[in-house]
Amino acid sequence: MNKIINQNNLLSLEKSIQYINSKLINKPIIIVGMMGVGKSVIGRLVARSLNRNFYDIDENIEKKYNMRIFEIFEKYGENKFRDIEHKEIKNMNKNSNIIIATGGGAFIYERNYNILNRIGLTIWLNAASSIIIERLKKNKNNRPLLKNEKIDAYINNLLEKRRPLYAKAHITINSQKISKTKTKNKILLTIEKYLMENKE
């Protein structure tokens, strides 16, 4: 019985992939959300399933400046980093099939979310604050905004401020404590549903 269910799930997923690739042509899929929700990891899995290239905005900035993001924050300050980030968003290849992961703060600025919502299909990868906090505590040193902060209170406050802005994305995916593969599959099925409901 389980084999039949699994086979049906795979067929359903394959159908979703074919539908997405036939309908979403020359339009990027952009994953936004808080630090620690897994935008880059999940973005790579989505890209692999759809046979598309993956583009991480933060990683691209790090390559260009030959510095880690936290080093750019420390050397130039947050305002300078946000200008660099905005320039990166403005200069992205808009007519492409790439899967994009943004930095956690990119989508909270109107100048950025206006561009991203116009050029692509935006997906807010949401997660409970407890999940985000648990993950970030393991990797605090590489997170410039967490320096000298009490993570629990800081993340809860930040989430409260950012949720209404992340909600401006076309699609919201609630990522619970499920596997990365299940989260990726959930995204693909939700994209198909969204495209079917919003036919032009």
C-alpha cells in the first residue's frame, strides 16, 4: 500500500514540475524570509527539481567583495550593505528561469520587494520563531545582526516587525519541522496550485 501511495506522490510531483516549467517561463522564483529558515538549502533543492540554476544573493555579494557578509557589515556598516544588496537585486537577470534566495533583510525594503514581486514569483518561507532561534543559536557568529544580542527576544521582535512585509510575497509556505525534501515538495505543489488559480 505504501509503495502505491509513494508512487502516486511521485507522479503528482512530476506533474507539478512539468506544469511549472511549462507555465513559468523566463520568470525567476524568489525565496524570501528570515535568516535561519533555510532559503538557500531549500532553494537549491527546488532548482534541482526544476532543472534550473540557483542564485544566492548573499553568496554572490561575498564573491564580488571577497568578504563574508558579517565582514561587510563590520567594515562598512548595515546601510552600505543594504545599498550593495539593492544594487545586486536591480542588476539581476530578470528574464530568466533561475531560483533566487535573498538575504533575510532584503524583502523588508519597499525598493526591493517592488522589484522582486514585479520580476518573479516570490515565496515567503516562514517558520516558527522557536525553529529559527534553535537554528541560529548554532551559527550565531556568522550573523551580523545577532552580534551582542539576546537571540530569543531579538528574533521574536524582528519577526513581529517583518511578518507583514514578508507577507507581501505572492506565496507563503509554512515550514514546520519536516524534512528539507518535504518542504521542497510542498513548495512545488503550492506553486502549481498558485499558477493554476492565477492564470493570465
